[in-house]
Amino acid sequence: MNKYPGGRSQKIGIVGLGAIGRPVADNVARAGHHVVVTDKDPRAIAGLSDQVLVVNSARELGFLSEICLVSVVNEAQVLDVICGPDGILAADLLPRFIVVLSTISPTVLEDLYSKTRERGCKLIDCAVSGGPSAAHSGELVSMVGGDREDLDSIGAIVECFSSRVIHMGPLGSGLRAKLARNLIQYGSWLAAYEGQLVAQAAGIPLAKLALAVRESDAKIGGASALMIRDTADPFDEGDDPALVQAMALGFELADKDLRAIIDLGDQLGVATPVARMTHDFVFQIFGEPYLGGRSSPESTNLQ
């Protein structure tokens, strides 16, 4: 059951038909909405459904749409398609909402908010995660920033291409959540790269290592496994003692394992800066749990 009942068909404009925008347009059209699209690359519009109207500019698209979704690559393109001479805000009749799916600077987003508000058009950020595959299947994770009532107004459209719609808070919250989420992703990829270097030097087949990682992540939760509290602050006396004890045990195991990983890297002649930095911060990673009456461990920095 949809959380945001759509009711009538709406006129939805989509600017940018790349790896995310094109499947978003397809999914919104399949849901029965009138879809208007534009893209500067004529190859991007090839093979579009008859349900989709192609126009020549973001200004024309803005005139014809109630809600405009912006899915272009970078800040310069976002500014151009919204504020440029042929952009959405140049239309004689503006859409009710402009929804930015692109990952851009929060500062640029706030500047855009001032410009759209002056014209009586509401701006919402809807950062998406999951990649092209999730976009095609309509299973993107959408992190929305804006007023709650505005999300209620556009939610049925966002659900057309999302498996989960999360209201993160006021304007910019969705974008900031996406940037934090991407930091977790890229940081874990760096650790994966370093792990591959160690495994390769040790003669471990990397395909088998990848299989082990995928299978175990499915069971223990990957990078999100320790994201179980409403705060990243250290534990205090008010926290659940059982959780604190579990995290203290987790710290002791991680401390032991990281020492062994660093030692293995040294034996193999492989630099392990990620492992060393993680070891330096492992106590904080586990929430600085109380350890047998101690509130902090001895220095874990390995020189």
C-alpha cells in the first residue's frame, strides 16, 4: 500500500535522461502520469514511450509541468536548467515544485531555494541512492529534505521510482544524508581495496574473498552493522548495560583483529594505512564503551 496516495494523474517534468533520470521517467510514466522530458543529448530520448512528451528546453518543460524533477550530473547543470535563460524559472507559468535529485553542494541548494522562493515555486531535495539498477526496477532509496507537507504533496511521485522514501528533515537534509551515506560507501571501498592488496600478497584468490565478503555482509550488515543508536556520542551511564557490554566485547575483538591485520601487512611488505587509522579510532567506532571499570583503553596506536 502506498504511503502517499497519488489520486489523479499529474503532469511530471524530468530534466536529464541519464542513468537515473531515464529510468525515473519510465517508472513515472508506467504509473500513469503525464511525463514531459528534456535532455540536450538527442541520444538520451531515443526509444521513449509514446506516453512521454519530449520538449526542447527546461523552460518549456517547466511551463507544462506541475512537478519538475531535476536529474542532471553536476552543480553547473543544475543551475543552468533551473536558473538559466532557458531554465525552469524562465517559464511564464511555473511548476508547483522543483525536486532536485542531483547530488550537489548544500550551499548551492540553499542559493537555489532563495531564487525559487522569490518566484513562488517550492524547492525540495530528493537525494537518491541505489544506482542505475535500482532506478530501473523502481527501487531507489530516496532521502528527502523539505517541509513535511511538501513531501506529502510529491510523495506519490517519488514512490514511483523508490522502494523507500525517507523524510530526513528540512530542506537540504536529504542531500546532507546522501553525502554522509556516500562517505560511508567510499570509505568502505578504500578499506576493501586495502584488504584486496593484503589478500593478493598472501595468495588469496580475490574472487573467493569477494564471495566471502558478500555472503558475510548479508548476515552481519556490512558498514551499517554498528549504526544502531540515535547518536554517535560515547556511551554514558544511561545506556543499556547489555549493549555497552556487547560493544566492549566488539571493541576487544576488533582491536585484536586489526593488530593481526597490521602485523600481516608488515610480514607481506604491504602498507596498511587504512587498517592503522581504523585501529587508532576503533575505540570511538564502538562508542567508547566502559571496559571493566575503565572508560578508555590504553593507546592502541601502532607505530
